[in-house]
Amino acid sequence: MKYPVVIHKDADSDYGVIVPDLPGCFSAGKTFDEALDMAREAVGLHLEGLLAEGMPVPAPSPIEALIGNPEYAGGVWALVDVDLSKISGKTRRVNITLPERVLALIDEAARRSGESRSAYLARVAMEAASRNERAA
């Protein structure tokens, strides 16, 4: 999942990172790149905590939905990519049946996103479950 983050830099401070979709999740770094790396780690740990508590994983918002918020004015927007399949706990092998055409579409989408079939399916399923949870 790709979470939008906003990065601020004051003259006398490190780069500060806020993750709007994950209240209480923030990070910092001495350089812009370090701030992004630390943000990726912070998001992963935050999501891991939510999963451990049995809470839903919030779906990322489009940056366009957040950019007008005055709280983030003057910041630089970036996306932090977190692979949920690596933090969602113990893996389990399952056997499913899909039409060949659907499997081909899944494999192509996974290839385009640079993920394995399993990682792609896990991410898409988590995103859909999160959207359904928010709609309920």
C-alpha cells in the first residue's frame, strides 16, 4: 500500500514527516531520503500494531484529498510504499480456483506493480477490506 506523507523542514530542524491517514504516526530524518526511509519504517510498525490489535488497516487517501488541508501547507508530498504481506503475520498457503483470464489479469497487474502474485493479492484484499470497513 502506498501511503501519502507530508514532509516539512524548518531551518533549525530535521525533516519531519506526518502520515495523515494514520493518526499518531510520524517520523523524522536528517536528510529527505532518510526521512522517507524512517517514515516507511514508522508506517510499517504502525500498521503492524493495528493488525496485532485486530484493528482494520486504513486505506490510503489520494494526495489530492489531503493537499488542501491547511495543517499540511508548505509541505512536500511523497508516497511511502509498505508491503502488507511482510507485516501481516504468519503466512498460510491456500488453494483457490480462478478462471485463466482472471489469473492472467492478476499476474499482469502484479508484474506492473513489481509484486509477486501472492503479495499483490494480499495488498488488494487488504485495501478492499479496509474500504469496506470504512464504508460500514
